[in-house]
Amino acid sequence: MKKKLFWCFIFAILLGCSQQENNLPIAKPEKAGMSSEHLNLIKPLMQRYVDENKLPGMITMVARHGKVVHCEKFGLMDAGKPMQFNTIFRIASMTKPITSVAVMMLYEDGCFQLDDPVSDYIPEFKNMKVFSSQDKNGMHVVDQIKPMTIRDLLTHTSGLASGGPDTPIDSMYRAANLSEGTLKDMVRKLSKIPLLYQPGSRWNYGRSTDVLGYLIEVISGKPLDVFLKERIFKPLKMKDTDFYVPKEKLNRLAAVYAPADPTGIKVIMPDTRDISVPVKFLSGNGGLFSTATDYMVFSQMLLNKGEYNGVRLLGSKTGIKSKSCGLKKKCGFLQKQVF
């Protein structure tokens, strides 16, 4: 009897975490080939992080073979507000995989080849220089050896910087306020700043995926948020994923915390007034909000080789389609095909 009550309790937790209209199936861990005993070790470890004031709160979720076998909530989503299974988080760089999937959907539609120069679609990037050195006489730049490609953007080998490290180029990024305005405004500003290194020569975590967001707008003819909603979020029923949080959902938004001095944590982003309406800058790099359940659905789509719950976003081997896609450019009408 106690064992039955235990499993009823576990299933109640899993149901609360997974059933938000996207039909995440649940299963007992052993049915999915996992150990309940080992999964139960997650709870005390996560709770310890909360008890030691290292993290305010969290949701943990584990799935195997497409079925959720563990889901727990811990701590607070904001001061005095317990974490909920439908809490909305700023997912930051977890936005990047979603933007990249959108790019690959357009690739499958036959709109470009991965090794096409970015400047074929974003003319502003055609004559970008590359940083060489800086001395008392100023900054020295050179020409690109090979043009930046779409593949370079996808693999963070584009030469674009981030604005974080202390380099002359990163300093120029910070001064340019790249996130003020639209993606087109960002591209215009970036085009006037040299690349940090030669495209394809090394990896650097920078603005590449923001540029991919603009590439999606150029090729599809739609704003990034509209494209993602139509092609990814609605088909997968990711109803809590967007670039802003509507007013009726603000009570579910988690605050952002950071380390406090000398120990502990503190809220650094409690104000929600500026994100309750559609935003101007649609960052494919890190601008999305989402829930644990929504992101699990997206992750399952990737694990299922592009398909989830009867909805296919990508071919199991990307590039199997051979549609054509037209793109108006200055030189006329361009058509490309994927074979």
C-alpha cells in the first residue's frame, strides 16, 4: 500500500511538471531503463544548494526514450515566491540552439548552402576588415583571407567578438551599444567594426547567433519572433516561449540572481516592466523566455532527429529536402537548391 502511495505521489509530481498542453509522456524510471534509487539522489543535492544559499531555486527534469522519469522543484523563483513547475525563466544562451534550428530549417528549404558567404545575404558584411594589431599609431587591419560563411556563424568561427573580454574590438562593441535598436541596426554597427580574427581560423563565443537571427529575417522576410513562433513554437506547442512575457504571465517569471559579496546571492533583475510588451531587439543569441517543460519538448525534438509528437521540423539527416527558395537581392533574383 505504501509503495502504491509513493508512486501516486511521484506521478502527481511528474504530471504537474509535464502536462502543459505539449503532451510530454511520463514513465516510471525502471520502465525507461533508469534507477529510481539513483534519480532520488538528485533531490538532496539540489536542496543543499538552496539550503546553503548558493542558488535561489531550480527545476530538475530528466527524460529517457522520450518519457519524463524525474521532475522536481526547489526553493524560490523570486523573493517569497516558491518555485513552480510552470515558472518562466530567461533562458539566455539556451536561445542559441533554437535560432540555429531555425537556420537549418531554412537550409532544408533550399534557401542557401552552408558555405555561402554571409555577404551574399547581408551585403553590409562584404568588405569587413580583420583586426591585426594596435599600437601608438592606432589600429591596424587587414583584408579577410576567406569570406565569413554561414557555417562560420553556426560554429562561432565567424570572427565576430562578444563585447565582453578586454580587447580593442570588444571595447568597440561595448561602445556601439549593439543591442539598442533592431537586428538590422546591430548589423549596420557590426559592419563598421573590424572582425576580431580571420573567419574560420578559430572559435570565439560572440555575436554570431545574433547575426543568424538577422539572416533568418532577411531570407524569410519575417521578423525573427514571428518566424520562430510559426515554424517552431506553435508546431511544438511551446506556448510559454517568446521574446517577452505577457502581463498575465508575469507572476510566473523568475527573478535573476547573482553572487552577493562576500557570500550568498542577491536579486539583480527583479523589474519586469520592460519585458511585458514585445521587445525591439530580438536576440537570437540570448533573448528568449521559456519554461522547463517547453524546453524539454524542444530538446526531445532534437533527440528524436527533428521530430516530436508527430511534428517534424528537421529531416533526420539535415539537407534531404530539395525545395527551392527565392531571395531578392541587388543583383536580381537568386535561387539556391539543396541536393
